[in-house]
Amino acid sequence: MSRELGVRPRGPYSLAFSARLSSDATRTFRDGVMTARVAGSVVRARQSPDGTVWLRGEPAAVERLRWILALDDDHSEFLRAVRSDPLLGRASRELRGLRPVRVGSVAQAVLRALCGQLIEAKRARRLEQKLIRATTAAGPEGLHDAPTSADLARWSAAELRALGLHARRAAALLRICRSFDLERLHASSTAAVAARLERERCLGPWSVGVVCLQGLGRYEYGLVGDLGLVKLLTAMRGGGARVETGETAALLRPYGEWAGLASIYLLAGYGRGLIPLDADVTLAA
């Protein structure tokens, strides 16, 4: 039975900021409304002027979308910590309601990480959508459930390669999905998750950051090596010197347990011109 639930998010929250670029094979965000296929049914979310987020759908889908939208994850402590930060101060004030929207399964987060390695973001998202549409059944409104480990594991490397996924990444995806149920990672510490995933070929620090942020809802592991952060550091240096992956790690290190969320604010702020490129920042090794 469908129901509508009004949720007052904990701390500052903007569905418009958070969901602006979140559309994929499992959901759309149009005219202020997110429509998603979750737990086998369609659920919708909208935010009213008083800040309440209204969720409508089957009870299990509503609760799952509540987690996907991070409505209960108050990040006020992060906003206070970076309010006067030379890099993030302005972005944190102007984008204070921003939180990363999560995906519906850890398997989808791993797929997203493998699709997004070393290619432009829009191309990576198109590849991810193509793979999800091929490996899961379409539901109402053309939306798909997030793929599970089992959904992806039943394909062959050759079939995934034919769909556009690089051969090494296809092999890595199948090896991971066939070795254990990725949803079990929710029960592990972030350090244990990082250690487990980094043992896999094709999964490095950036990929672990994607899984932690979007698949597990963890904020402490940053997007080390993200091409957007590389571009930010390059711009801060006047476009000259080459930026190494370790330097993006150093950029995020001062934010400690909020390094993942800092990644999101740096990327969103840089895209909107809110990051001062002349900031005096020392990148400690």
C-alpha cells in the first residue's frame, strides 16, 4: 500500500543541490521531483518550501529512498569545521544543503567506480546506464532496480566487454561480484572496506571513495585522484605543473573524518566558481 511520509532532514538539506546530477538508470530528477525504482517499486521525493522532504511509495521503498537521500545524516559539524576554511569556506556556506545522493546497492557503486575510471564523467554515466539496463529488467516508467551482485555475476566478461566495459574492468567486476555479496560491506568498518577492495585489481583509492560515499554512505574516505580534483589543483597552480594522485590525497587530508564530504564540496564548489584558486594551501606529504 502506497503512503506519503514527510521527513524533516537532520541539519541543512537541499534536494535541489543534492539530486541535481543524480539521474541514472534507476532514477530521474526533474522539476524538483525525484522518481526512483527502489525495492521493486516506484517511489517519489519532493521538498516543500519549509524544508520537509515528502516521500511517496510503498513503505519499504520509502524507507530505502530516505537512506539513499541521506535525510538523517546531519553534516552540521562538517559545515562548522570548514566555515572559515581557505578553500571550502564559501562553498560550504552557499551549498550548505548539499549531501551526496547514494545508489541503491553496493554492486551499483562498484559498477560506477569501474565505469568511471579515467574517462569523462558523462561518458562514464552513459556506460553505467547501458550496463544496468542490459543486466536488470525495466519496471514502470522505464526505470530499473539497482543491480545486485547476482545480477552482474551472471554475465560473462565477453558480454560486458561487448556492452562497452573494458576487458580488465569487466573481469574485475565479475570476480568481485562472484566472490561475495557486496551488501555485506555495510557491516564492516571503512578501514576494513578499503583494505578489502584495494586488494582487487582495478580498484584503487578513487574507486574505494566512490563505493564508500555512494554505496555505503560513509563520509571519511575521500575521492583521491578524482580528475576534478586534479583539474582544481592544476588551476590553482596556473595550469602548469603536473598533479600527482598523492597530491589530491594531501588536499583532502586536513578534513579528516569528513574527507569524502569535502571531496563533494570541492568538486561542486569548483564547478560553480566558489573555490578560490589563489588560496594559500600547503599540501603536506
